[in-house]
Amino acid sequence: MAEAEKSVRPKSSNVWEHFTLNKQKKCVNCKICKSDMAWHGSTTAMIQHLKRKHVGVFDEEEGSSTAGKKQQTMRGFLMGNASCTPQQAAILTDSILNMLVTDMRPLSMVEDDGFTKMIHTLNPGYTLPSRTHFTKLMERKYEETFKEVKTAINTNNSKLALTTDVWTSVATEAYLGITCHYITDDWDMQSFCLTTMPLHDRHTASNIAEWLEQVVARFEIPPSKIIAIVHDNGANIVAAANILEEKHGWSSVRCTGHTLQLVINTALKHPSIEKAVGAARCLVEHFKKSELASSKLREKQQQMATPEHSLVQDISTRWNSTFYMISRLLEQRWPVTATLSDSSVTQRGKRYLDLKPDQWSLLEELSTVLKPFECVTVFMSGQKYATISAIPPLVKGLLKSTQSAVYESAPLRAFQLTAVQQLQERWKRETAFSDGAPNTVIFAMALDPRFKKLSKFLSPDEILLVQTKLQTMLLEESRKMDLQQHGSDSVVITSTNTTANASTPLVATLLDSLLGSDGEEEDRAGEAEDVHSQVRNEVLTYFGEKSLDKEENPLLWWKANNERYPMLARLAKSYLCIPATSTPSERLFSAAGNIASKKRASLSQEHVDMLTFLHCNAKCLNKGSERE
């Protein structure tokens, strides 16, 4: 310890247990909160810091620290009147911060009377820090978590995919959500939130492309490491993705869920269907607004032994919510009809709320035809398993189920015809192979052991082209890895000896390296031939094996067969990590919507980004640490 520190230590030695002196900078560092403060040879400022920031550390009456006192029992910790130790205070403060982030509570909650009284009841000796203090802790936690996420992404050797979407909060502030996805060495699907970035300029294609590049650069992700970007069908987002595809080679993948939304919305635009769905919507709204109607409905459900489920209100931007509304209404048809017939619930002039028999029949048929679409939407929205490879099989399945169905009503036949046309038109690019196109979906399907038998989707000539293209990609990947490992051949002269005896072998070595030798060329040719043979054998053997059952997990299959197909396995990691939908980035906005709620609409956009980042990445990082 420095001499200056020793000279002041006897006067109040307990204070120095919590500080470190930096004599050169004339400052002290608090060991508890890591903050620095100026030091002028007195401990007064340090004592005041302990009393103000770390209640219970310094006992003014006894002039000694409470850190060395006997550990309290749990009862004493919760109910005792003794002051908190620094360790207890730190644990409580960290726990409160984690609660605010996990449950998406406003930071101002720490200043609410009810919350402060509850904390005082649990531990009267603990002084709750201010909102400003928790804001600083949150910012510090964000920086730490940011480094963890960046390290996790950059230590991963396989390529990754991005999803992105734009959202507007209740405060009419725009945000750009970005998530990244990759497959770990253990063949687990990993996802991270990168940002909920506030947008201050116009949402043009060039601006969106630039914002995406900024986020990628901030995490120090090489552009060559990104294989695809998944987005919705908005014109500006599509144009931005095309810019990045041309500039960096990132494949542009349109969100399957959003495309299905467009298919269903177009198919539902039949007057009779729109009228029946609109009537169902008005009926549900009536029960949602009337407490008496809801109460009577529960009574009828009990009398008729019907499941006591509430009616579901649909959302215009989610077609499957319309399906859920119709399905629940059909389940509760007779309790609803009985409730509406009660004069105390429905006035004589509002009997029109009940649906007509032909409308009920139309909704039954509509529920049947929408069920397969709902099943596909739910499956495609997952992010813990491979989804992009299932697009062609599921589109084909939707076409088959829609075309084979027989409907009595003209509106449903019109829906059937429109849905088939939309499915064929909107997925033409993803379900066909073109030698000059990226073919991201086709390659993902070929690398999925469940769907590698491409004969159901492509012609024999196209299948041969896919296999040939995969071999070319594997050879190119092998060449890049060889360059990274060995680098380019170079000659470095490390000696300048001018004597004749010393210069002769140097010249000979230099000439040998420049001219090469027949043996060296033969070795290299042999190595190249070996790589070609390995690639060809891997591809032929892989496609020659039996396909995996559709219910099996392709990632587990690759984990078990990684050593058999080492080159194909690396390529499979790059393609199977791509999500089929942009749902992960939309889920960010569900969290951000709870954070930027009406109660705290004045929360800064930067803090919305930080809180969303911490909330969405907490589970991923915790699972990663548990595996370690």
C-alpha cells in the first residue's frame, strides 16, 4: 500500500477496506460500485460516499465497518432493524434491477410509494436507490450484455441470418428491429436480439440498408458471415434487401407468414365472406363490451355443458386471429344464440346481432379451409428448429389440400380458386430452381435430410443441377478455408549476409521457391483431386441415402452424422439457420410495446432499445451459461 494511504489508515482504517488508492491520479476507487472520486488526503468524502450510496457499510457511532459483523439469519435479513451489509444491499439492488428488466416494469417503479413500502417491510435497513441510480445500473448492464452477445456471435464459426422489421410505438416513434440466428457447434438453434433501433430519418430503402450495415458493423460481424436477411413484403424493405444482396451477397428471403397474410386477405375478399366475417366480428364486440352478456354467456355454457371459453376478438393485421375468432364462435354457437335470445341481454331492435343460418354454415366451411393455413403459420413462426427448408413441401401441401377440397357454397369455391392462384404466384421463385438465382430455399431443402429427395419438386435435370451446384459451393468453401489456414505463398529474406558461402544457399532457396518443383506441383494436384473426390463422394452418398422421417429433427441428424459429411455439414449450418418468417423481429416489438407503454411513453428511445435488448437476450445468455 502507498505511504500516503498508510498515513491516513490509522485514523479510520475501516474506510480503506472499501477503497483503493491511486496515488498518481490522486483518486480513490470504490470496491463496491467501482466509482472513482478525488482524494485530497482526507477520508471525509469516502465516508459520505459510503453513507449515501452504500447504507450500512459505515457505522458512524462505532466508527467501524459492519461488513465484518456476524451474518444475519433469514428472519433478521427480512424483518430485522439492523442495517444492510454491502453484500445484502448489492444483492437486493441487483435483484430489483433484474425484476424491472425481466417483467418489463418502468424504472420509475422504484419511486412508487407502494413499492418502497414493500421493500422497507422486507428489509428496513435497506435504502432503496433512486431511479437515476437504477438507470445507470441498467446502462452498465446493457454494456456488459452487449459484449457477451458480440462475443457469442463472433466466436461462432458458422454463418448467420438476420430478420428485420419496422415498428411504431404508442408515442409514434419508429424503431427498426433486428435479430440474428445461427446454429452452434452442438447443432442448437441460437437467436439474439441485436437492436430495437430508433429511426429519425425517412424509411427509404437506402436508409434501411445503411442502418442494417451500421448494426452489423457495431457488432463487428463480417458482411461475408451473413447468408440471408428475412423481411416482410413492404416495398422499402424489399428494395433495401435487394441493395444488400447486390452489395454483400445476402440472400433476400420474404417472410412466409406475411406472404400467407397476403394470400388469405386476397382470398377472403368475396362479398359474402366479408359480410359473414364482419357480422361475426360485431357479435364478438357486443359480448366484449357488455358485462351482462358475458355473464349470461357463462351461465348458458354451464347449462349446456359447453367449455367455458371466452370469445376471441380478431386483429386486422393477423389473419389467423380471424380464424381463432371464427373457431371459438362456432364452438360457442348455441350458448351465444341462447344468450342473444334473452330479452334482458339483447333489446328487440338488436336481434340482428345473431348470425343467419347460411352465415353460420359459411363460417363452418371457412374454418375448415383455413385450418391448414393456420397450421403452416404456427409451424413457420418457430425459431428453435429448421423452418426455411420446409417452405416448398408445405406450400405443396397447402395447394393439395385446397385443391382437393369440395365446397357447396359459391363463396368458398371462389376462395379456393383465388387461394390456389395466390399460392402458385407468390411462391414461384422459392419452389423452382434457376441456375442464375440464389435458390436459398431450394438449397436449404436439399440440405435438410427430411426433404433431400427433390423429385417431388424438381425435374431430374434440375436435381442434377442442384447437386452440381452444391459440389461447386463446397469446393469454393474448401478453397477459402485453405487460404485462411495457410495464407498466400510468400518469400521472406531474413538475412543480409554478403559472404559468398552464405549467399549461395539463400539464392538457391529463393530460386526453388520461385520455380517450384515437379514434386510440389504433383502433390498439390493430388490434394486438389482428393478434395474433389471427397466432395463428390459426400454429395452422392448423402443424396443416395434414405430420407429422414418428417417428424424427426434434422439438426439432431446432422449432429449425429457430422463426421460422415464434414463438408456438407458446414454448408447445412449456413442454410438451415435461416428462419422462414420475420416473426423473431416482430417479437421484439411485443416486448418493446410493453416497455414503451402509455404509462412511460416519455421513455427515451435509447433506453427502450437497451431494455428490449436486455429482456430478449437474458434467456439466451442464461441457457448458454447453463450449458457451459
